[in-house]
Amino acid sequence: MDKASGTRSEEERKQKKMIVEFLAAVVFAALITVLMKRWPWKRHEEDRLAVEAWFETFSTDSYLPMLRLAEPLDAGFLTMRRGPVEAARYKREQRKILKEYLRVLSRDFHRLHRLATESAIRARNDHDNSSLALLEDKLEFIFAMWSIELRIMLNEIAPCVVNLRPLLASVEELTARTRQITRRRAEYRLS
């Protein structure tokens, strides 16, 4: 009986080991399934399609009111009409709104840049060195943004002119370049 109980207990151990291995395989398969559903490339593809849809309706015209916000004439007029306290409050609100415009403009620029970069990669032909031009565009935008943010901060201390036209021009240039690159990618797909 000793031999029979030893054989049975070894069989039970083998069955338990197989059950544990099976459960481990099921857990591993479930983990892989969850990861595949949440994997970044799927979300990235959805993001890319959303950005392409956004790009179809994008226009820098929505940022034109920002140019008016940067003009210092309103504060001078308000000082004469309502006094320095009201003018100071207006300037604070003006800076706050301008910073919000800049935040949204920066987000849109980075969307454009990402779309242009991905489109250039997918087009598989870079005859006009668009990758280098995109890098230059990004650096130009970053330095222009830093300059404007510094001027806005300095404007709290002393009146300082904030020229937003170069910043908007760089976004318009990137928009045109992105349209050109996406058109080239579409042509590549058709050929």
C-alpha cells in the first residue's frame, strides 16, 4: 500500500503542477490580450487620424485676435478714461488671455509638426530636405515662443512691445509645408 499511495501522491503532484501551469498560461494570455488592446500603436493610429481630421479645418486665422491683444494702446486709453487701477487690471487680464492663446497656439504647432514629420516619414521621399526644414521650423518656433513669453513677463514690470507676427508666420509656414508633405504622401499612396 505504501507503493500505491506514493504513486497516487506523485500523480496528484503532477496534476497540480499541470493545473498551475495551465492557470499561469491563461493569466499570461489574458495579460497579453489586455496589453495588445491598450498598446500605444493603436492609440497612436487613432490620434493620427484625429489630427489629420483636425488639420483639414485648421486655419491660423483663429489666432488673429491675438495680434490685437498684444497692442499696448488699449491700456493707455484705459488709463486716461478710467485710471491706472483699471488699466493695470486690464493689462493683467490681457496677459492672461494672451498666454492662453499662446498655449493653444503651441499645442496646434506641435500637432502640425507631428503630422508633417509623420507624413514625411510615410512619404518615403525627401527630395527637398523637408525633415531638416521641419527641425528648423520647430527650433524657430521654440525660440520665438521663448522670446514672447519673456516679453510678456517683462511687460509686467515695464511696458514692452510684444510682436506676435513672426510667431504666426512660422505657424503659417509650417501649415503650408504640412499641406505640401501630406499631398506628397497622398500622391505616393496613389502611385
